[in-house]
Amino acid sequence: PAHPSAPAAVAAHMRGGPAAAAAAAAPPRPKGPLVDPQLLHEVNSCEETNPPTRDTMMKLLHAVDKKDKFRFFVQPVTDSVAPGYSKVIQHPMDLSTMKLKLDKGKYNTWADIQSDLVLMCTNAKTYNQAGTVVYKQADLLLTYSLKMVKNFKQGKMKVRGFSGNVPNAPLPGAPAAPAAAAPSGGAAPAAAATGAAAAPSAPATREKRERTEAPPVPSGPMVTRQTRRGNKRRADEAPVQKKIRGSRFIAINQNTDTNNA
């Protein structure tokens, strides 16, 4: 059953008004399951091909934050906004708290961050009545979050508007990458590698020099053409005549004028 003070939370989120009064006067609707069991099973059973890193987990939180268009889940909920919230919800969760936990290295697997996303949305669905704005937004955000976790586990991580300002380093407790084995033979292979890195091959040097050299200048007299952005070089030998039209110079080919005449 819905909490008696749930309409007060809805009114606080909607900043009062007739809509909040109507929500408070409406009878509570029956609530369904807090989490879709079929979707939750799909996320938990999908194959994980992309291991979690701080960068990928921050991308996930960024995507969920952009989906929260009403900004209900950005900051912790207080009793001043939702009366009696601390008595109904024993384990509150929000996006800012999740970002702090990620910075402190509290998330080591996709299941860790998925658990807090589910907790954040189910808290809102538990406190608010079914059919209210907060309840509907929490239901939509929960479905979206689970689908995003599934995509990120499978390597589908394209999120618009994220620059990736968190270093893409493995999370604490992750197994370290195995070190490359040194080749047998002592210092001779190292010396050979040093010599190979010091002097590049001749074909590569020649190709690089050809790319950096300026293109050859065509022989013969060069004329210029007056444009709005300055003089533009021309490779032909056609004489150019300048005529005044208003405040701009327009170059006209003399041969063209003769043909038109």
C-alpha cells in the first residue's frame, strides 16, 4: 500500500498547484511488481563481454542522468521535501551518491552498480503512489537503466555528450594484466631492438620526406586574380583586367570580354 504522505512528495516535486491537489485527492492505484522479473532475468543472464572500468561505469551513470528529465534522482531526498521519507525508505540512493561511490572504488562489477540503480528506482516506487509523476518516471528510468546495463555488459557503450573525463583504468581488485615474457638470449636481443628503433628503414624515410615536401611550383609567368579574400594565384597566362564595380574589384578575363563583344 502507498504511504499516507506520498501526495505531499508529489506536490513538492510538482511545485504545488491544482495538479498536486488532484493527485492528493485521487484514490491510490494498485501497485504492480517493483521490478520487471523478465527484464531483470535478461540482464542477469546475458553474457558479459565488456569488463567494467571507471570510464564505462561513469558513462552509464551519465546516460541515466540524462534520462532523468525531471531531475528527481539527482540529489538525496530529504524529509523536508518528502515528509516521512526516512521512516519509509531505509536505504536511500541517488545519482550523486552513486558517483561518489564510483570515485571511491566501491563498484567492482556491473552487478554492483545495477543493484544501486534498481534500489534508487524502487525506493521512489515504494514511497509514491502508482500513477503519480514520480512513480511513472521511476518506472521508466528503471527500465532504461536495466537495458543500459545490458548494453554496456555487451560492449554497446555509445553515449552522446560524454567526453570521458575519468581515466579508463581497471577498477580496484581487478586482476592485473600479465607482464610480457623477456626473450631468451641475454642483452643481445635488447641491443638489436634498440638499434632497430633508432634508425627507421630507408623506404619509410623517403616516403615521409615526400609527404612533407611542398608541391613543385609550375614554371612560367604567374598572374593573380583579385578576390574578396585577397590575391589568388592562377596557373594560366591569360591577362587579367580589373574593373571597379561599387566598392569591390572583380577580375574579368580579357578573352571572355572579347568573345562576348
